[in-house]
Amino acid sequence: MERNYHTQMEAARNGIITPEIKTVAEKEGREVDFIRQMVAEGKVAIPANRNHKCLDPNGVGSMLKTKINVNLGVSRDCKDVNVELQKVQRAVDMGAEAIMDLSSHGDTEPFRKMLCEKCKAMIGTVPIYDSVIHFKRDLKELTAKDFLDVIRLHAENGVDFVTLHCGISRDTIDQIRKGKREMNIVSRGGSLVFAWMAMTGQENPFYEYYDEILEICREYDVTISLGDACRPGCLADATDRCQIQELLRLGELTERAWEKDVQVMVEGPGHVPMDQIAANMKIQQTICKGAPFYVLGPLVTDIAPGYDHITAAIGGAIAAAAGAAFLCYVTPAEHLALPNVDDVHQGIIASKIAAHAADIAKGIPGARDRDDRMAKARKKLDWDAQWLEALDPETAKAIRTSRAPEDDHSETCSMCGKFCAVRSMNKALAGEVIDIL
């Protein structure tokens, strides 16, 4: 059926129930008109490029299940597309709702098109990464038109959302130079925009030509993910003037996008102490009028290289419980190296734990059902039923199998053996003798 609307937001505002809105309502267990209204208000985004034909759509919003994004892509130090495709497949199999292709080496378009043709997850990109590669010209030689042409190319390819660092300006250059930030700008895309402005003396093209970008996004129904160039890269920089000043501009840009029926997500920190996370979520919700918040972490400490998937999961659970809608996964390789397939696996599991814990805390309908089924399976010592509910059943099975108890293998684990509290209670309540020796 031919679409008689440009974007999901336009359709929602005109009372049209799109197939994507219907699918999201079914997945979330919500009334269709509730989802439509949230999309119309901008509080839910359904990134769904009209050219991404195989997409299995998902809604991103604080009142919905928390979604997970996985970053990957070909780089100079990892040119093997097949390895990246393994990561994609692992991510999709584990239930990640979005894949961000951050490829920064070689001919990036075939990989990006392959994702949009075959991957059912939402696909996101950061067009400024691809600009140097696509045009084969160094950063200083690129023009504002070049950046816009790459945004259009990604939209044509079928990308569902694009991260654009629109919120910094030439004023930011002076702010960073005169300021006392420990880590300056740690956003890769943000640093490239900053460097381009510093080298050319021109204004941020993603801000200056924002209206033209909105027209591209409206044409293909691409959601803008407003990148946080000034996100804190260490605890010392959290919630500082630089971060908040950018957020104020992102609030302005959110409303300008909504005026054109273009969907928006807003990206957030970063490295943030635990006691500041909830406040960061509240500030964003207020300034950006409830637009979905997409956070990296937040990482709650700076001293855990090799374990940053854990520091991010702690922060992510707090953030999502306080209103974040979308968690960008962090792997054990964060700050250290390009993640391998095992790193991707661990990063996704940590993020899914955080998202699920937050959904329970928020009272998302049905969020605790799986936990309740797990409790019943554990009470019965029904291991097969436990595997069905486990987030990572293969790992759980492998641990149990490799360290099985000598006796009563079908009942207990090797932690307690016949001292198992569940076994003892089941037998005691059934009037049976509790044999231990």
C-alpha cells in the first residue's frame, strides 16, 4: 500500500495508524492509539526509513521497554566484513533492537546497504565518520554540502537514524579553549565537527544547515539522533556548563525538528557519578520536552578498564529507571580496543540486564513476568524451565555442566549440594526425610 504520509510523526499527528505503530503497540502490550499519541507528541520515536524494507520496527520512549543499541563497523585495524557480520548476527540473535554502523575504513557503502537489506534491527550511522572516507578528502577539504550529501546517501541506503552533532557552535571552541575540562571533547563525531570549525573558521554545518537536513530526514523518514558532542568523558566533567549549554541547544533543535514532523532522539552522557544520573535524566526530559533519551552508559567510575560493560550497566540501569529510553551498549574493550565477538556478547548481556532491571523498576507492563516464571522454576528445581527464562541460557548451562554436583545432579547445584535450601524446604513441606549425609 502506498504511503500517504512522509514520517511516522506526520502520520500519527493526522490520526493514521501506520503498520509500524501497530507493530510497536503489539510488542509493548499497549493500546494502538496510546502509541500513536506518543509518536505524535515526540515522546516515542519509531525509527523506520521507508527504504529499510526488512525492518522489524521498535518504539523508543521512556514509557516503553528500554531498548539496546550495539555499535560495530569496519575500521582500519579490523577490515574483515565477515567478522563484523558475525557481530551483527550475534547482536540480533541476542535481541538488540538497533545496530549502529560506525565503519570508518574503505568502501563503506556496500556494508551499510547490506545491513539495510538484510538486518531487521534499526540501523543507525554517524555520517561525519563516512564523509572523509566517501569523498577521499581530508577533513579540512570537505564542505558543508559534502556533509549534507553523505546524510542523503545514508538516507537513500535505508538508514533509520543518524547521529548528528548539531548542538555545538563556534562559541563552543572558545568555551573549550578557555575552560577547565579534564577531557575536553571525547565524542568522536563531536571532535571532528570541532576540528572542522577550528580549521575552516566556519560555523557547524550541521547547525547552520539544519533546515536542509530536516528536509532530507523528512523525505526518507529518518530519525535524527541529536549527538552530544560535549558529553562528559570523565566524572570530573559531568553535568558541567559545556554539557548543559549544548543540551539547551538540543532542546531548541528538537522542537525545530518536530515542526517539520521529523522524529528525534537526544543523546546523553557519558561518564556520570551515580548521584547525578537521575538529575541528568530529569534535566533532559524538561529541556527536550520528553523526547526519547539515548545514553552511553552512563559509566559510573573511570577506573575500570576491562570491566566498563559493568560500570555502564550500573549507570544504565539507574538512567533507564529515571527515564532514559535507549541504552548504547558498552563492552569490556571500551577505552582499550575494538571489541571482538565475545566482547560484543558480554556488552549486550550487561546492557540487557540493565534495561530489564530498569523496566521492572518503572513498572513496564509484563516486565516482571519472566522473573516470576524463573522463581517458579527455581522453586521446583526445574532446570530446563530455568534455561527458557535465562537471558543467556548457553552460558548458564555451560557453568552448571562444567561444575555439576557429584550427587543429585538432577536436583541441586554444586554450591550447596544436599544442603540446598530449596531442596530442603520442598522435602520438609512434603513431609519427606531430608537426607544430607
